[in-house]
Amino acid sequence: MRLYHSPTTPFGRKVMVLIHEAGLLDRIEVVHVGGTPIDPGNLPLDRNPLGKIPALDRVGGATIYDSPVICRYLDALAETGFYPEGEALWDVLTLEATADGILDAALLMVYETRIRPEELRFAPWVEGQWLKIARALDATEANAAALSAPLNMGQIALACALGYLDFRHDGRNWRDGRPNLAAWEKGIAQRPSLLATRPG
């Protein structure tokens, strides 16, 4: 298999953490690519017409893309159980969606300051994205007891989202007023899979 990925993409990091946790490193070739919505660079447009990464070439199958799709595929392939069966699945998928929503908003903030010309930037829009993130973090803090469940894909996605906030938005201090979430992140960030995939 071949994974198209960038070391700084948080969605790709989700997939890489799962690859580490599932013991699939020797079965996947990682191809580093990069680009933006206005300059696709060497993004694999022939694999994903949306011009997004990660994308995964399967052996004997069509390329799949979007990190939740890739993670579900690899989880099923390796039988890691990071997507549990039964009623617990819905909590995991909701947590993963929350984490992905945090990442969507955080990426839009980055694009606003890195891609849009300064005279066209709209600060209230950026702050609106941060408010989405803050609400999601507050909701997760309020339900922090759910993070004590066995490791699952929702937790992996959340750990990657919090790591991305540190990487790109450290001045926002997401830990302020969220002691339970901060303590949880401090612990999970020490997993070898997360240490090996830290952006930088």
C-alpha cells in the first residue's frame, strides 16, 4: 500500500498514528506530498480529485481518501478494534467527528493568515473559527470521563487535534480552564505512536 501524506497534516497524522498502533509500518510506503487549495503542488490529484491528503493506494483496489475512511479501512485490515462494535461505536465516531471539526476550524484559521492577502483577511471570521474549537474543547472537557475508555480512534483523533493546536495555535492556550483534558493529553501524548508522528 502507498500513503500520500505530509508530516504537518493533522489528518494524515491520525492515519500514521493508527499505522504505528496497528503494526502496519512495514506494509505501507509513505510518500510525502504537499500543496494548498490555491497551489496543489505535488498533491496526488489523480488519486483524490479534491486535492486533499491523506490518500491511500490499496493493493488491488481503488485509492481511498478522507482520514476517517482510511482509518476505518486500516482498522478493519489489522483488526485493531479502534472502532468498536455495538453501541460504543457511536460514541467513538462522535468523538472522532468532534476532533475532525476542531481540525477543520484550525486549518481554516491557518489558511486565512498564510494564504489570504493581509488586506483581505477578516479577523471576526478567524475568531468565529476559534469559537467553534473552544466550544468543542469545552464539551470534551465536560465529558472527560469518556476518555478513560480503552484506546479508540476517537481518542487518537482528539490527541492529534490537540497536538495540532499546540503546533499552529499555541498562543491560544487551549489548556486554560480545561484541566481534565490537559491532563489526559499529557498522558496520551507520551505514546510511542504519537511521539513518532509529532509535527515539526
